[in-house]
Amino acid sequence: MIILPKITIRRGDFPGNQILIDLPDLSKYEKTYLSSDEALGQTALSVISSANFAADEYIVIEHPGTQTAEIRLISSVSDGVINVSASTTFAHNRGVIVRFIP
């Protein structure tokens, strides 16, 4: 199943055009939290639970729509660690949400 954001364009309310993006509700999908602070450039993320996550699935680190949210492809999973295929662009604090996205 693929979930896509809803994109709306408004014209005439303000100078120029406005593009509004309504992100899909991901609250019903599997989640975990970072178990330690992660510096930028990490490919191995320490998490509270890596159960129900698998390679070749996508995750979002932090809440979608925030400036430091990142989408990453999982390359492998081991006990308490999710390895991603590309290094993180931002540092993330302990307790930040990591959620599966279809």
C-alpha cells in the first residue's frame, strides 16, 4: 500500500500561489524511539525496540513536516539497532520517534 500526501494549490488569496501539503496520518503504523542521542552522519540508529521493522522498508525519523525529519531506507535490523542505507543529515536526541512508513 502506498500513501501519498494531498497537495492543494490556492491562487489569488495572497500574492503568487500557495502550495499546501497535507501529510498522511502515520499514527497507526509501527513506531519506536531512539534509545540514545545520535550525531549527524549515522547509519546505525539505536532504538528501544527494532521488532516489527525489516530491511527494504522506509522509516521517518522525527515527526513528518518538521525541519529535521528524515526519511531513510532500512538496510538491516538487529536487536535494538536499525541500520539505514544513507547517513542521517541531522543529529537526533534520545526519545525521538522513529516510525514505519508504507
